[in-house]
Amino acid sequence: MGMWIGRNRKARVCYGFDEISLVPGSVTINPNEVDVSFEIPHPQGDPIRLSIPILASAMDGVTDVRFCTALGKLGGLGVINLEGIQTRYEDPEPVLEEIVRADQECVTELLQKIYSAPIKEHLIAQRIGELKKNGVLAAVSCIPQRAERFGAIAQEAGVDVFVVQSTVSTVRHISREYKALDLAEFCRKMKVPVLVGNAVTYDVVLELMECGVCGVLIGVGPGAACTSRGVLGLGVPQVTATVDSAAARDTYLKRSGRYVPIITDGGMWRGGDICKALACGADAVMIGSAFARALEAPGKGTHWGMATSHANLPRGTRIHVGCTGTLQQILFGPATVDDGTQNLVGALMTCMGNVGAANIREFQETEIVIAPSIQSEGKLFQIVQSVGMGSR
């Protein structure tokens, strides 16, 4: 499989969201009657059930206690970055304001300075406690090197979901400089669901699942504020990454009898992208820039990558996405913009109805066609006028 790219070297052809389309079904369903719920398996009890299959990325311009509370009450799940501004500063508001107002030429240097402040471990428990007090699920994230320490603190504070996240996650990480995380042992110690990311290949996703994780985040470098693909040259387009990872999930299910969901993370900014990710095999999606546009988001319409502040090799940038509406509007409408970035859940339900899928599992069986011209076909006036599908 693949095409020759030169003498003795082949490469696979891979696909992103703009290169495929979903085929309408032979049976249609009332969109109001489809089930878009999502479950995260629990290692010691009943699964955690979300009424919508949408998580918010652990990015400081997107999630804080206020935003995660609002999202939780609307049926989704927000994840707070335990290595970000929320745990480095008692009062994050002035710091966020400084980032928002900074000139583009010096913002990366400013972020490096801001993120050099030490993490205050008592703020980990404090942020989790604030979420629990507000009556929503508490989900937090950190890199593998800090997972054991922060996982113990978070678990004691009553966290509901713990995410271990890095640019590229593998089970077999080699390092002489520090002790690599024993993922299987970590999952055994944790009494709450552990989600791990990010991965894009069949073999790695399968190995991660065999360690006992309760979900895998899929995607390397597709985020709107991420520059990993340019800086490192790494990445697999999200359609192919999702399909390959779904195949690993299904293989693991046959081997073990345990269903471990995959969550496509990044590269989605409108309803159609979310629909395509789920139809390609994802059980849920994690989005950042679409939520950064919410009035409730801490970045006030500004969004930056998780690795923008890296001391030696920044792999993100600050972008301006603007505030277009409330979180309620972005998820459930009514939409006041014409580009598909609002009423994301309504778009998903309508699409599922049109392909005849009553739930996410059925939606994963949707027929898909390769259609590179699908975004531009018949859309000349939208493209010329930069409206609707031409506004990207």
C-alpha cells in the first residue's frame, strides 16, 4: 500500500477533514431522536456518561474553572492544564490579560517568562475543589513526567478524570535523563479513569490500550494554535489517524472484551469537522479553538498552543479567534454566524439524522467518499466574498 515518492521509498496517502465527505443514508431519522451521548469507562465502577461527545482541550486560553463549570452543566467535559496558568498563579486574571494584550512580536518570550513561574501544588487541589463545589466533573491534565506526583494529589482532591498528555505518547519511552512513566502501573494505582494522548498510529494506540487506559487522544499537531507540524515535521492528517486508531480500538475489543474509546483531538473548527471525526470512528472529540471563541473562555478570544511557552523549542503560537457568542450558542445555538462554528451539537444531530444513525456507534459505520473538491464545488461566490464556506 502506498505510492512511490522516490527510489526504494514508498509513502501512504493520508487524508484530512477537507478531503472527505459523508454520504447520506438510505434511511433518515428525526435529528431530535438521535443519541449523541458518550461514556468514559471507569476502572472501579459505572462509566462516566456525558450527554454530548465533546471535551474541551486543556489549554489556558480555553479552560478554567468558570469555563469547565459552564461546559459541564451543558453536558460536556472541560480539562484544566495542571502545568498552566491556573496552577502557577493564585489569581490568573491579570496574567491572562497580559498575554491577550501583548504584541505578537514579543508574545512567545512573554509566555516563556510567565510559564517559568513555579507550579503551586496546593492550587491543583484548590482548582479541583472549585469544580466539585460547582457540581461538575473535574478533569485535569499533565505531562507523563509529572503524572505520578500530580495524579496522587488530584486523586486525593477528588478528581473524576485524569489525562496524561504529551506531543507524542508511547508506552516504550526511552530516557537516561529521567525515569519514564510506567503507564500500566500508573493506571493500576489510579482509581479514576486515565486518558492518554497523543497518538496517531494503530500500533501505538493498541499498546496504550493494553496498559489499561480508559481512553486515547488522537492527533499530533492539527490544533489551530499548534506549530508542531512545521517545527518538527511530525503528524498524520486527522481522518487517517482516526480511522487507524479506531481499527486498533476494535482489535483490542476483540482481544480483551473491553471497549476503550478514542477521542479525536484537534483540527476541528466547525460542525462538519466534528461530524467527520465521529463518522471516521471517533467516540468523542476534543476541541480548543472553537471553544476559545466563547465569551466564557479565559483567553477572551485569544488562543495559544500548549507548547508555545517551551523554553527552548516553542511548538505553538498565539492566535486571535475572536469572541463570537456564548458557550450555549457555540454548542446548541441559535447560530448567528454562517460558517458552521456555532450550534455544533445541532449540526451533529442533523448529520446523524441524514445518514440514518441513531447513535454514535451507528454513525461510525457511515459511508465516506474521498472528495477533495467538496469544500469548493459550487461555492465560487462564497469564496470570492469570504462568507460561509469561503470564510476560512
